[in-house]
Amino acid sequence: PGPSGLPHQLVMASAALMGLEELYSVGGAQSIGALAYGTESIQQVVKITGPGNAYVAEAKRQVFGTVGIDSFAGPSEIMVVCDRDDIPVEYLVRDMLSQAEHDPDAGAVLVTTSAKQAKDVSKRLKKLVPTLPRREIIEASFANRSAIIVAEDLEEIFEVINELAPEHLEVLTKQPFEDLHRIRNAGAIFLGPNSPEPVGDYFAGPNHTLPTSGSAKFSSPLGVQDFVKTSSVISYSPERLVRQGEQIIRFAEEEQLFAHAEAIKVRLKNQQAAKKL
């Protein structure tokens, strides 16, 4: 909540447009506890999604099992990869800064095949950062989790991508669409020089809750599928149970789960008895 005790007016307007009936002006780890267990004014929920600081992430970890969660989203991060000499240095600099300004623990990494490009970006950052409004946050980010890497070739660039599994990945290569199939691990992928990360944040439409800290190796961005459950539905005919019953019994007895086997045997016996009548 803001100083007024209410969410930002744009958040409230968005909630109204979506037809939300309840909006709670709470935040922090305590809000995770309130949603997970319920309070006098907040009904217990089934699932909690969305990013937060380290305390929120830990709170989500602790309530997982009582409620469902999406992921343990950590500090924001971006990786920009480039094998082109014609990309303006200012593009690379500003795109790195777009995440570094988020948080002292945010990460901004440039991977380029050009040593000259790496030096030019570093030089420009050193000159620009002291003039920026969020200078202290950016300086901490660059000191903690950021880097400029010179890769041997494009192959090494993709090795770095798939090993680090960045949350946001900008692909400024000569053939970004042809290179897409080589990327296995990344949250949101931005192809070409006209698709900077803020396009995804504000307008293009991908979900803003993305896997961080390498978790893109085994998880996906938040999506509709996170709010959908499925159930397995099984229905055997008498004929099918007869055809497959003996195999099922063998599996059950191999595991020494004899009651499982008997549940099949009794039905097979019942069918055999019915045939004799």
C-alpha cells in the first residue's frame, strides 16, 4: 500500500476493469501468512502467486503445502547477448540499467563476442551511473550480481545462457529467430534490437512473474496453466478388465501389495461366476 493506505490508483483501476470483487491493502511476509491461514478480515486462499522481496519468498516457502504457490521469485535479472557490431552501445547500456535499477540484488549481465563492445559499454556505464536518480541501487546491483562477459563465439554465448538460465533474455544476434531453438533455459526471451525488456514489462503481454536465479531450468513463467487443475478419469469395461487384469495383479504382487491384487481378483472371479450362470 502507498502512503494513503490504499494501493496505487492504477492498480485499483486495473482491478476494477478486471471485475475483482475484493482487494486487500496488505504487503510483506505478513500478507502471505494472512492469505495462507486467513484472518478476521481476510479469507484463506487456495493459491498465492506473484513476486516479492526475500522475506516474501521465504514466507511463501514456509506456507507451501498449506496453500499452493507459483514459485520462489527472487530479485530481477537480465542477460543481454550480442554478436553484432552495429548495435548501439547506448542500447546495451540502457537495457542493462533497466533491471539494475530495480534492487541492490538485481542482476544485469552482458555477453558479447566483441572485446571492444564490452569496453565501450563498461566505459559508458562508469560515466552514466553517477548521474542517475537510482544511482545507489544500481551501483550495488553492479557490484553484487552483474557482469560483462566476452565470449569466444556464438556457441559459447548459448552455453552461458543455458547455464545461467536468466529471467529476462535479450537476443541481439545476427539471426535471433534462427537462434531461438538453441535457447533451452530462459524466462522471457526478447528477440532483436527493437524488443527491449520494458516492452515485455508494460505492453507486449507476457506475464511479469518469471523464474529467477536459474530456476528457468525447471520452471516456466506464470500463466493460465497455474490456475487450472486436471483430474485423471478412468473407466474400465468388464471386457477390458478381463484382458488386462492378470497383468495388473502381477504388478501389484511384485510390489507385495496383495490387497491391490485382491481388488482385481475378486472382480475377475465375479465375472467368471456370472458367465457360468
